[in-house]
Amino acid sequence: MNALREMATHGKSFFKASGDCAEALDGTSTGLGRYVVDLDDIRDNPFVTLVGSTVLHVANGIVKGESAWHCSGGGQFFGPPGETLPYYQHGLANAANGASSVFRNSPDVAAAGADTGNYIYVGGDQSSGGTSLATPLWAGMMALVNEERARNLLPPVGFANPLLYGIASSTTLPGASFRDIQSGNNGFQSVPGYDLATGLGTPTCGLLANMSFTPGTSVSTPTIIVSATANSVGGPDLCITGFGFSAGAPVEIALFGL
């Protein structure tokens, strides 16, 4: 987690596929959407943006609809050692979506990655899509957003989840930022609002515009980063940097290199 936390403080975004065919994190089958956390996996990490997949329904070149892909990973990361509910997912759980009010939920967002006819080649390996296609689509979109933010004299988005969830819950930003997928399932049904099949939904042009012009910090929760380097007498020199502070807010401390 420490490396991903440091990436967040340096304005870096990290997108990760939620997984295909409800694969369990420990390599075993635990039922659709139910994740078992493996210490070597990063999908339960709160500093990762998890991407699920949808299917576009097209007729004569016109998009007629979009639904959750039946094989897109999603669910709750229960533990131990599952990550507790990150602050940006507070208030999402309800009877309709089946989300957890205790542990990290997956995915955060989705994109059309299944049944597209596109193929992905990485190191000689071939993938026909799914979350493996949806994830780089989000990464490419974020690169375009950061280019526009630079032109608007804004810092890069960095850790994307606080901004994504904030935009999704906003009642003042113009236009629809997400296409709210309400059909299909991966073992969890797509429902209005957040769900465990498609997260917040798939991006619209409105989301690109809102992310390009919305001020924000790479880490919007109060955070202290303490880093250490060896000095000439053998002890550590500490560098403490704070982000996102407000009066009376809790403080999180991360120690590196000690």
C-alpha cells in the first residue's frame, strides 16, 4: 500500500482491472463476485481505481443500450486481511446494491470492454477484451483529462477515486458525468446508482469535462507522508508533508524507509 499511497501524493493515477469471470483473489472459486483477499494482490487497496466491464448493444451503428458484463469481477473484499471501507465509499451500501458498509467494494467504475471485437496484446499474450480492455480505456481517458487540466493550470488528477466519487454525488456540476448502468448482472444486479457490477457507471463526455475543470488535490483526505533518508551519523532524516488538511480533521500517518 505504501508505494501506491506515495504515487497518489505525486499526482499519479493507478487503474486496475476488477477481474474477469469473478476470479477470486486467492485463485479459488468462492462464488460470483465474492473476493477472498490475497496479500500479494492489490485490488483491495483503497488507492487503486478498480475498473469493471460492460457490453454495448449496437444496432446499425447506433448504441441502443449498455449493460453489465456477466463475467466482470465485482463484490466486497472481506477479510481479514481485507481493507476496511475507504472514506470515499461511505454511504454507498443499501439493500438494492448489496455493497458492504464495512469492507472495500469493487469495482469503482466501468467501461465498455466486452464483445467489442478488439484485442489486446501484452508481452505476447492476447486478450479479447473484458476488464483488460476497459482498464486501459480509463487510463487513456485520464491522460487526456490531465492534458486539459494542464492547459487550465490545474494539477493532474492523481489518485482518482475521491474526485470520481465526488463528481458522481454532486448535484451542482453540469450534465451527466456517468452513464448509470441499470441492466445486466455479474452475480450482483445492476441497479440505479452505485452497484457491484459496474461501480459508479461508465464515463460520458460530461465526466471528461467536469474532471478537466474541477479543482482538487491528488489526495483529498487529510494525509501526512513521513519519509526517511540516512544521515551522516547513521540515523534517519525525516521529511513530513501534509495534504488535504482542514480544521479538526483526522490525520493519517504513513512511514516509509524506517
